[in-house]
Amino acid sequence: MTPTTAVGVALRAKQLDDWTTEFLAEHQKATVLHLACGLDTRVQRLDPPSSVHWDRRRLPGRRRAAPTAAHGAVGRLREGRLLGDRRGVAA
């Protein structure tokens, strides 16, 4: 990764964090569906209020960003694979 690319990636992450923060400030009981999140650490960076439900879905074969315990501030955190995963789904 070149320095220019790294700066672009950081700026993109900052913009997405800002938009998410603004949205959650107006919607205290939101449900965030974070698709294909892989190693993304947005939920740790933003530390949303406990009333927010954050559902992280990664692609099959991808690794988690961090253990679930790191997300203690989130009211409900669910993690799983995007395809073929039924954890947390009512029968």
C-alpha cells in the first residue's frame, strides 16, 4: 500500500465514522447491519450507546475483528457469517 492509498483509506474510514456517529446521535435505538465487516473495527472506534443494536456479518472464511467482549457498550451485538449462518435467527 502506498502512502497516498493509506491516506485515502484513512479519510474514507473517518468519513464513514462521522456519518455513522451523526446517524446514531439522531437515532438512539437504531439497529446497525454491518455487512462484510471482516476486520473492520468501527464499533470499537465509535463506542455506540447501549441502546444501539449492532449486527456484524462477515463473509464466509473471514476472521473476526475482535472478541465480542470488546463490544460491551453495545446493547446487543450479534456476529456471524453473511451467508449460510443462522446464529441468532429465530426458528
